[in-house]
Amino acid sequence: QKEVEQNSGPLSVPEGAIASLNCTYSDRGSQSFFWYRQYSGKSPELIMFIYSNGDKEDGRFTAQLNKASQYVSLLIRDSQPSDSATYLCAVNIRRGGADGLTFGKGTHLIIQP
Amino acid sequence: EAQVTQNPRYLITVTGKKLTVTCSQNMNHEYMSWYRQDPGLGLRQIYYSMNVEVTDKGDVPEGYKVSRKEKRNFPLILESPSPNQTSLYFCASRKVAGRVGELFFGEGSRLTVL
């Protein structure tokens, strides 16, 4: 069973609309969840993290977490062409070792002007 | 400026020729890690280090070595590179006491093994 799953896309959204990115995870005991943005050919950049069920807002970004459904999402309001990138979901999956951050494969988002 | 620096950024080499990709951070972070990123496979962890002289395997350690003799440096060594190690490599760091996902990434090193 895959540990962190994302739809690879591409997800195409008109400029000014809301982009909705989804992620599911397998470990019910996971406690921390992260969204990274990665522009083509560049390194990932942390944009949001969430630990508690519910919504967390930061500017145009809202992260939503539902631990019962093992589901985390990222909403981008008033989408801009500069938001076009790949968005990586990362989850702290419990493992035998000390480090358990697991990345999804990413969703490619395209904002159409 | 706080940063993670990787070198080289681009490298083309041949099978079996040993190479080292260097990684250095100036944020006094205890934790450092190496990832590789391949199309369709995402980011996968190779090795990580929680502090000086402490290293551990990630998900895909085969064919790689690392060392952590100093806090700021975490080189990735390919003793005998093979074509399946052609990939985009990222070094990352964070404070151990910080959030596990609050990683700072280097700019990446694109490696091609012929």
C-alpha cells in the first residue's frame, strides 16, 4: 500500500479561481503534514504545515486536515499564474527509524491566464 | 544568507567512476538528509544524519555512502556509479528540535551516468 498518494495531474485551473489539491496517507498515527511547492527545475519550498484537524489559513493558502479520513488538502484562492508548480504533500509516517517524513509524488498545477 | 549549498549542480560521468556530491549548510542545523527525485517516483530519501558521526539509511541507500564528520557538511559518495543512479539529487537540512517537515533544500544536483 502506497504511503502518501496524490493525483499527479496536471490540474488546470483558470486564473482567479480556487485550486484544490488533495492528498491521502496510510498511517493513521501520522501527526504532522506539510505542503511543499516545487517550480520546474527548482528545489522544494515549504509553504504550509498543519497538525490539528480542521483548517489553517495563511494568506491565499488554506490547509485542511481530516485525520479520521486520513486526508489533507491545500486550497489556493485567487490563483495566479505564478502558482503554477508541482505541489508535494509530505507526511510524518511512523517507521522503525527516527526519520519518517514521506513525500507524495506531487500534483502538477497549471493556472491558465 | 541562510542556505544549503550543493556542488556540482550538473555532472555527466561514466559508469564506475567514483564521484562525490558535496552539501554544506550555514544554519547550524543538526539534521541533514539526501534525497533523489525521479519522474513518476517522487522524492525518495537516500540517507540522513541526526548529528555529527550519526548517519542512517533512508528508503533507497543502495549504491551510496555518506559521512558526517562536521556539522555543516554531508557529502554523498557514489563509489561506482551506474546508469540507474541518473537522477536529480537534493540535500536538505533542519534543526532536530524543529518540525520534522520544515526542511531547507539545496538547489539540486543533476547527475547523469552514462
